[in-house]
Amino acid sequence: MYECNSEYGHQAVNDKEFEKRVRRLARHKGLKVRFEPHGKGSHGRLYYGERFTTLKDRKKEVGKGLYRAMCSQLGICPADL
């Protein structure tokens, strides 16, 4: 489990923007990121190092709860994005 001590300010993002931010963070930390189509339509898995999360519709906005859950699955503090 990761530790996130800072309070985050969720900004409205879609899955495509979330992926972009994760890639930027990964470059900074020297980790590999990849997206693998999985399931129906534009669904897929976003891998951040050894961890992954599922991206749904890459054009729709991600709500606060889902944003926090996706960050948690990747071991990222939401404030880092």
C-alpha cells in the first residue's frame, strides 16, 4: 500500500488525460507505462510499473471516487498527478 499524506484537489479529467499524467509521472520516476486494449470498445489496462488499473471510456470524465481508486490501484498519490 502507498502512503499519501497530502490532500488532493481533483480536477476534471478524462481517461486519456489521466493516462497522459501517469506517463509524465512515470518518466519522472523512471518507470515503464503501457496501455493494453482489453475487453470491449476502448477499455484497456494501463500498466504503471508492475501495477495496473482499467481505463473505461477514454473520452468521458472520471469522477472523484474513480480517480482516487485508479490512483490507489497504481500506488500513486492523486496530488502527484
